[in-house]
Amino acid sequence: MKRGLIAATGVAAMLVSVAACGSSDSDKGSGDSGSKDKSLTVWFMDGSNPAGWTKSVQAEFEQKTGAKLNIQTQKWDGIQQKLTTALSESSPPDVIEVGNTQTPSYAQTGGLADLGDLKKEIGGDWTESLNKPSVFEGKQYAAPWYAANRVVIYNKKIWADAGIKDVPKTRADFFKDLDAIQKKGDAEPLYLPGQNWYFFDGLTIGTGADLVKQDGKKYVSNLGDPKVAKAMDIYKQYQAFSKAPKDKDEATPQQADVFAKGKTGAFIGMGWEAATAIKANPAIEKEIGYFTIPGETADKPEGVFLGGSNLAIAEGSKKQDLAKEFLKIALSDKNEGALAKEVGNIPNKDSLLANVKGNAAAEAAAPAAKGGGTTPLIPEWAEVENAPNPIKAYMTAVLGGKSPEEAAKQVEADMNKRLSKKQ
């Protein structure tokens, strides 16, 4: 089955927040009518649209169309209910930013317009891994905007002190380097708690595993698959180099705060987490380096979870053509490249990756993006990740000594119950 992404609030944290700009008046009439009040309402999530990019896109849109751009900034907290309600009303926002795996839910309810014609016009070379979550049941319901993925953030001094001269190119090299740090005895080689679920999801992408499978017309757990077990075995090998708790995730405590103390060789996280470490200990900034999570072979990075956002048009918008003009401008090569350059995220085309040059964290993330992947692209998936996430329980059980098969059976009933809930 195909895989999709989930909205990652951590991605928003890495971007620059700007205040809403443009008119706040209600729209009146069609955007194609020539009305003096011709305007388009766009909902961006807090932190997604940086100031320079926003100013440029707004000016270009208003000059080209003669319409005003009414940008309204939304908070991530509670957005799903707010957006669900807005899309069901007679005057929804025209264009919306949608967290990646939220797209199937909104598409399923009929809230999003079919953008198949836009895909043909401007999306022929969108990166497939970024575009997958924009497609539901074979139709294009959104357009990929940006993504971000995890990298290895490491302490250059600790690595040098262990005699390591170059960053690893394969997983085996990485394990060898972590072993060298462990033998040196001055630092914890890797901080990796037992429930860093998104890193584990990346490993399942690398092994070609699916976390769910179809059973008739419903989805059920696929954690018993040997490919999932293989991914968990790789995770277990990594976790053996860490003293982190096996029953906690990377936010309890914040792994960047642990790394900031200067006694940890590396951790696996989003690029923006380095800033968290620097805030906690400014002196560590000069020691921070980044590299792509290495895969089994040097020519293919490890599988990674891609988090980010899509842009979509509300099915109920009375300004479909004007909204599509906005998407053509916002998603143009010029503006996608500018967004990547300003904030260091992954643009929607491989050909635009050069725009992240000079941003060390983004340069480390970029090589893995093309082969990255997602959580299952089904509306039912959101329920699985609600606390307490059964996959986290599975991971802890394996790290605690159970076989992957036993751990899968332990959480299977809970996971299947969640997958059976109607959205």
C-alpha cells in the first residue's frame, strides 16, 4: 500500500513566524467578477510563511491579479476541528495550508477541490515523495509546498576526541563510530530514547515496510510483518549506544537539552533542534555538526519520515480560478526556491534543492528527501498516533526483551480498534 505523511508541528517550529497581513474584511462576490472588493483569503499556519517570502508572493499576486491577498495566520493547536468546521461552511477560506497527512481526512469529506488540472500544468516534476500525501484515492486534492526530515546532529569535538575524522557514509560506519566513542568512555555515544517514533518510521520506510494492511474494506495492524521487525532490530542496535529511557520519547526530556550539556556524541532530530541546544548552552554552537542519516549502502541514505505541509483549495470557495492563480505564484520555481533559501526546508522539486546550500542542517537533510516516505496515507491513521500511541508501546516492549512478534501481538488489538474508528 502507499504511504503518506503526518503534520509535524516540529516543522513549523523550524520556520519563521510572521503576523497576518493584508485585508481582514470578509470577501464579497466572486474573485473572477471584477468586483472592487476582489480578494482571496489564505490560511497559513503559524510559522510557515516567512516574512521575505510572504512579502514577495503577496506583491506578485496582487500585481498580476489586481486582487487583495487576505492572509490569516492560524495556530496549530486545535486546527483540525477549526478547519473541518470552516470547510463545511458556505464561505470557507479559499486557500488553506494543510498538514500533510491531514489531507486524506479533508479530501474524504469533500472539503478539498480537485487540483488535477493544476498538477498537469505546474506539477509534472514535483518530487514524488513530497507529492504522495496530496493524492487521495487517485485524485490530486492538494499541492506539495515544503517538507523537512531528520538528520544526525553531532558534537564535533567528541567525535574528534574519539579519533573519528570523517562523517559516516553507511550504517555500519555509523555504528563503528558510535562504538569508538563508547570505547573512549568520555561521552554517551548517542542519545536515543526508546520511543523516538518518527525515526523508527523512517527505518520502516528504509526496509520497505507497511505499518497497516487491508483486511477486506478495513485496515488492520501490520506490525507483525518481518520488514517491520527488521526496522525495529536496526532501531534496537542504535538504542544500545544510548542511556536514554526506553519508555520515553525525544521530548521527555527534550533531547536537544540533553545534547546541550556537551556529554553526548549525537542525536537524531530535526535541524531546528540544534537551536534549542544552543539556547540552552551557547558555548556548544561551535561544536555542532550535521550529516545525513546513513543507510545500508553509501549510495542510498536511510529512510526518513517527511513532515511538512500542502496547499489546497477549499471545494466551497467561490474563487477557484483566483485561488489557482495564487498557487501558481506561490509554488513557482522562483518562490519555492526563495522559501527554501530563507528557511532551509525541502522544496517540492529535486531541481530546487540547490537553494538550501549554505544551511548546514538543510544540506544534511536534502539527500534523503527523495527516498523519504510517510505514515499510512489513510484518514484512520490519525487515531493511531493519539496518546498512548500503540507503536511506542511496541517499541518499548521490544527494547525490554520481547520479540518483535510478541510485541506486535501485545498492541495489535488496540491498534486495530483505533483503525476501525470512523472519522
